[in-house]
Amino acid sequence: MARIIGTLSTSHIPAIGNAIAKKQQNEPYWKPFFEAWPPVREWLAHERPDVIVFFYNDHGLNFFLDKMPTFAIGACAEYVSEDEGWGIPTIPSIKGNPKLSWHIINGVVEDGFDPVMCQEMAVDHAITNPMLLMYPDAHWPAAIVPIAINSIQHPLPGPKRCYGLGRAVGKAIESYPEDLKVLLVGSGGLSHQLDGARAGFINKAFDAECLEAMVSGVEPLLKYSSLDVVEKAGAQGVELMCWIAARAAMQGDVTEVARTYHIPISNTASAVQLLSHTRTAIAKAA
Ligand code: DHB
Ligand code: FE
């Protein structure tokens, strides 16, 4: 059976791709962010996930304001980076696992969600940043399944909906018959607002509350509406939904392996958190 081995949650920012391309990892501005990654890579080298299921948000690449799905799931054999800029060198395409994608799609539809099913899907910095941070040589050892959560066009799905989606995805993964090790990624966040009157808004106290909830369980965050999250985390801080969905997929025992929090990168409170997951509690409950 497939097994969820953990969740890696990380901020994504186009400038991170640019810093990687220009080898600026040790410059004072970037060092505190890039220092988070060696322990994560050590853990990955030990755990060796076969598939990475990404909860992320598309930034206008596949979907725009004219047609915006609340949730979309990729079922492609291959995903090409079409990130938006900075003159970043192209990176190798990333393999998909369409069989697992369709299994997840079937599971979540059965559980009351209606994702757009994408047999063509380009990927942006929300996927390429974490992939390059995890695997700097860009020889991807794992396939991906991208699950996009609308964080642009209102009405936005809030914590409760995204928690429900995560539960359904987790259940589908855990019922997949192949022996795959699956890592979840929650891409985005934490608090940030890129434009408007509150540009640069960061909320350390709320970020700390979220990082703690990721360890002990995100259920206390379900009291917030999507608009509460906009208020507390900034207009783009709603990317936190990707973290909540990933955490909700893990219903076994969770242990925090690594955490860093650094302000700011661009206008963002950047955070990296790695949680490992074992099914002990699930087995006990069964
Ligand atoms: C920026 C872009 C993002 O998608 C994000 O989540 C944070 C910051 C940026 O352009 O600075
Ligand atoms: Fe973003």
C-alpha cells in the first residue's frame, strides 16, 4: 500500500529561483532561508519518497480570472516549468504519476469534491522552487501529482474546505495498492501581501499559531473563514490553505523534523517546516 511519509511545507517566491540560478545562496540576504534546506535534504536522502503530492496554488499560468477552478488535479505524464520570469534557466520537466493522480481524483470525487482534471498542466515557482530546493541537481528522483487550490479569485476555499480536501486526498493515497512512499508538499505562505494598501503586511503571531498547529493538528484553524485568513495573513497569505490541506492528509503520528522562519524575503514571511508521519495511530484506530 502507498504510505504518506511526511509533509514538507515551504514558502515559494520567484526570487528564490533567481537566487538559485545566480548561486546567491550564501549572500547575507539569502543565507537564513537556504540554511533551512540541508537537514531537509538529509531526511529526503534517507526516506527517498517515490512520489510528491503537491498542494499548491497556480499563479495565473494554467487558470486566470476568467476561468478559475476552486481545485484542480494534474493527471499528466510530464509537467513542464513555464515559470513567469527573472530569466531563470529552464529546468528539466518533471515526471508525473497519472495512475496515482486518477486514483486520487476518483477518491476525492467520491468524497464530494469536484476538481478540474488536467491532462495538460504547466507548473510555476510554487512547484519548481520546492523541487530545486529539495533536489538542487535537478535530477528528480520522484514523480509529482500537483493539486492546485485557488488562492486568487474570490470566493476562496477556506480552512474547512481545504482540510476536507486534504482528508480525502490522504484517504485516497493510503488506499492506493502500490507500495509507494509519498511525500506531501504544502507550497506557499506564510503571511504576505504583495500589493495594495497593506503591501508588506506580515503577522508573526498568526504565523507562529499556524506553525504550532501544523505540529499538533490544524483543527483549531478551522474556525477561521477564508476572509479571516486574508485579514490575518495578508491577501497572498491564503496560500496557507496548501499547508492545511497537506497536514489534514496525515491522520497518523506526526513528528516535527525541522522548522525555520525568516522575515522577510521579498514581501514574505518565509517558513520551512518538515513533519514526518507514521501510520501507527491510523492502524490503532482501524
Ligand atoms: C512573491 C510571489 C509569490 O507567489 C509568493 O507566494 C510570495 C512572494 C513575490 O513575487 O514576491
Ligand atoms: Fe505565491
